[in-house]
Amino acid sequence: MSVSFPEGFVLKEFKATNCVTGTTIMRISRNAKRLLEYLMEQLPFDLISIQMDGGSQFRDKFERACEALNISLFVLPPRKPKWNGCVERAKGTTRYEFYPVYEGALTIASVNQKLEQYPYD
């Protein structure tokens, strides 16, 4: 998800949501493999597969990173947000509740620190 700030700064937020456990991890990242490694460290279970939206502009890099880490990747058809409802809801929550009131530095480290502290429900 792209997040634009009034200062003209744009960040790319990635969201991992397990609809069964309710676990959601949000992270700003420029590197798909580092993002996946972070998820593997943070999740309370093994990361064996990921479902992603088919319209992603990061798909090639993400596919290579999943392959390198032996993570199965399932790609949804483009323009099918209803097929990924948990993630779409999580996107809306941060887009409308977190970012409008964010007051920290516009750096990846600062935003990630605040995302880790955000009480997402």
C-alpha cells in the first residue's frame, strides 16, 4: 500500500495478516527478502505460504524472495479485493486511523517503530 504524506513523501507499507489467528504485522520496507525475513522472525508460527494481490508492482522481487526462502506464493487475480478481505480491512485501518495522526519523523525506521507500537485490532 502506498502512503502519501502532505510533505510529498511516499512510503510503501506491507501488511501480513493471518485471518485465522488475527495476527497482523505491518512494515515499511524497500527490500522484499528483508521483509520476509522480518515476518519469519516476528510470526508465532512458521511462514510456509503467502497470498498476495495480483496487481502488485513488486511481484517479481517478491516471487524471487519467496523462492529463495522456500515460501509458497499464491497470487490472487488483479482487481479482486474481496478475495483478500482481511488484508483490505487492515489497509483501511492504518490508512484512515494510523497515518492521519502520525506525528513522527518521515523515515522508514521511525514509521516502523510506531507501527510496531500501534494497537491494531
